[in-house]
Amino acid sequence: MPYPLDAAAVRSWCGLALEALGRERERIDAINVYPVADGDTGTNLYLTLESAARAVEAAFDGHTSAGTAPCLADAIGAMAHGALIGARGNSGTIVAQLLRGMTEVLAATDGSADALRRALRRAAASTYEAVAHPVEGTVLTVATAAADAAERAAAGAAGAAEVARAAHEGARTALQATPGQLAVLGRAGVVDAGGCGLVALLGALADALSGEVSVTPVAVRADAPLPEAAGCEVADGVAADGRGDPEGPAFEVIYLLEAGDAAVARLRTRLDGLGDSLVVVGGDGLWNVHVHVDDAGAAVEAGIEAGRPYRVRITHFGGASRTKEPAMTARAVVAVVPGAGLAGLCAEAGAMPVAVRPGEPPASGELVQAIRQAHAREVMLLPNDPDLRHTAAAAAEQARTEGVRVALIPTRAAVQGIAALAVHEPGRSFDEDVVAMTAAAGATRYAELAVAERQSWTMAGVCQAGDVLGLIDGDVVVIGSDLTRTAMTVLDRMLSAGGEMVTLVLGADAPGALAERLERHVRERHLAVDTVVYEGGQHAAPLLIGVE
């Protein structure tokens, strides 16, 4: 029996889509050759839908606790927002925009067949708007074919379930034609991986509305079974051994961005000049930015100039890792860092950064995913926060069950992570590298300058809201009224026990002359001590200090 397109149907759609992508993600990963043959499209789509499903469940939970029921606008809006904030990779970002396009129509309708027809048309159009340089033979083409098929079905007075089924069949047919539309797919003998994921998504929508399968939502989980599945076949008689462009950009940069429309328009132009595969999706002040570039730092800096970037993810493709089956490197470093500036710094040093913002620590699953994306047999994991010790340990243990040798370097602050990364040497033995990085981190005392948010007791006395707090090794030791003078006091205390190198990491809100004044202070008061300065960017503390 067909079901109406309402909030319950959206909930079922999310669950069925997550289940379908869980079944097919390994197959989709295997045929991923465009735009970069990095073998993760299926995984990225799964993680994007996982975020969408969580958002929908949260919307239902919120209404249940309030004694109300969500409407279609609540559910589809939550699905689109969850996909936006959790979008991974080029394909996940495009699907997030597709869902946003559907929401623009469905949020103001009763879920009729005509509304679904218009929603699919708007979804297809919005994906073209989000991509800087649209290419046919991709998920964009598949989305347009689905909208065309929905138009034809709606013209015949079909119900919403029939429109959804027609869109699914239209997408399947278009998917099989993609190898003849895009040369890299034809050479590899595969269909478009992103389009394959969209077929699975539309098939789940058709199933949710038709009632042909169980519509009970599945549990949202990080790992799903991966049996063989149909729908994403390799073209007959040709092996899926395609190659991406080995001379393409070295980094994939993704971040959420709080910014206005005008600033985002300027950002699009700047990023388009820095790299390719540019996709910017979202609206109403929140955007998801995706681009492939050689200069990851410049891409992040462009976001800082446009607004407030966070959840920054930087993936280093590397030469051999851009093939369909990413080549395993001998050893890699995964580092949790506060602030976009440090994420760019770590990426340029060859590490896999996991950027976080205050109050949003990464889950162990996110760290496991970063370890997987490093494509290394051995990984050094730098949590850079004492509160992440157990989370990082759980991630390391999970990665070890997958055959990766992981060492958890006990870094308690970002400056300790910088010190450990500076002595990292992939050419020496694993154990020797662990010892050297651990020793470098342990030899680095760390401090932080912060601004008190409220009155509270500290080890240095009672502080008031707005006071500047100087923390050394996690404990408040100085309470002041001026950031620069408090920082000088902290430096003097740290260097009284000796030191050869001072590292300063400046937050986005640090005073303009802070670094210069502190460098001069160290030079005048502490002979033979060198100073190095890094930009931490947004969400980093006003000042981080390391003394080695």
C-alpha cells in the first residue's frame, strides 16, 4: 500500500537510504574514478546520509518530548540540514545541495505528487548552481534524468509513490549511459560513482513511499554490513582500472562556513582560481565548502576572510593514492587541532588534520575515519588534548582491528603536537619514531591564554568575567586584565626553568601587535631563546605557548 509523503515517510527514507548505501558503499568506492580516483565516494555518501538520519531522529525526539508530531517541513528540513553539516567529499556535498533543493519546495507543500515532481526538478537545478564547472556524465546528469522522468509520471496523474519510482528508474537508465558521456568513466569501464549513490538514494525514497519493503527506520550506526548489491555495475567486458589525473591538486579541503551571500560569492571566485572540483552549497548564513587545491592553507584562509570556517577537513591525495585503490603509505600522522590555521599547517607538513571548534570534540568514529583516509600501514595519532585521551585510545584500538599499526602519542596540547610533528621521521623504525615524537612532546611545556566567561575560583584566586587567564600545563597560574602583559608574565615563569625555543600560536582574535611584542620581550629578557609564530585562525585560543 502506498504511503503519503509526510514526516514519517522522510524518516523511513533516511533509514532505507542509509541501509542501501551501507550495502553498496564498498562497490561504489571501488568504481570511484572521477573527479579524483580516491576510492571513497561510497563511504562519503554513507557518512553524509548518516548525519542526515541523525538529524531527522533528533527532530522526532524533540517533538516527542514536547508532545507534538513533526510535519513534513520539519523532517525534510532536518534531513537537509543534517546532510549539509555532515557532507563528506564532492559527492556528499552535492547530495546535501540536492536535498536542500527538495526542501525549498516540499517545506511549503502537502507532499503531493506534483510537489514531489517540482522538488526533484528544483533539486536537479540546485546541484548545477552549486558546482563551479558542471560536467555531464556525473551525478548532475543522473539527477536531471530523474527529474525528467518524474515530470512524465506526474503528467499522467500518478501518485507520489509512482513519481518516486519513475524518478528512480529514470536515474538508473541515465546512470548506465554515463560511461559514454565522460571519457574517464569510459576508459575505466565504470558508471559514475556519485550517480550510483543517487540511484540508491532515490530507490530508498521509492521504497519508503510504495510500501514494498519494511518502512521501519534502521538504527543509525557507523559501520554497516557490505554484502554484494546490484545497481552500480561495471560496464560489460571492461575492468575497473581507471586512473584519475595524477597531476591534479594535492589536497581536498572541506569546511563549514558561517558567512553572508556576498562574502560567499567572492569566496567562490577566489577558490575557483586556486583549484578545481569546487562545490559550495547551503544558504541562510551556513555553507559547506568543498575544493581540490595544491595550497590547502590558502583555501582555508579564503574561508577565514569570508566568514567563520569550522569542521575543517583536509585530505592529502598524494601521487599514488589518487588511483582507484589508494596506495598504502608506510606511515602517516593524524592530528587533532583547534583552528583552521593549524589544520592548514599540519596538512602542509604531511599530516592528516582533524580540525575542531570549542565544545565540539571529535567522536572516536571521526578519528577512525581520519586514520582510514591516511591510507597508511602505520599511524601516529596526536590527540593534542587531555580530554581526548579515551576517545583517541578507542579510535586507535578500532583501527588496530582493521590491520593498522597505531601509536597514540600522549600530546596534551597543540604546541606539543607541533613539536612531535617536527621530529617525525618516516624513514626510521616505528618504535624509534614513537620514542622521538613522545620525547619531543614531553619536553614541551604548554600554556594558554584565555578570557574568563564568568566569575569562578581558580588556583590563582577568584577571577571575574572578562579577566585574562594564563594557564600553564592546564592550571591557572596568572589572572590579569591585559592579554599582552599576562602573556609576558606566563612566558617569564615558563622560561625561568630554562628553554631554547618558544612557539606562539595566535588565535584570530589576538591583538595585531601581540606576536611582535612577545618576540621582543623574549629576545630582551631571555638570551639565546628563539621564537617561532604560527597563525591558529578562528576557534583557536587567543594565544597558545610552547616552550622546548
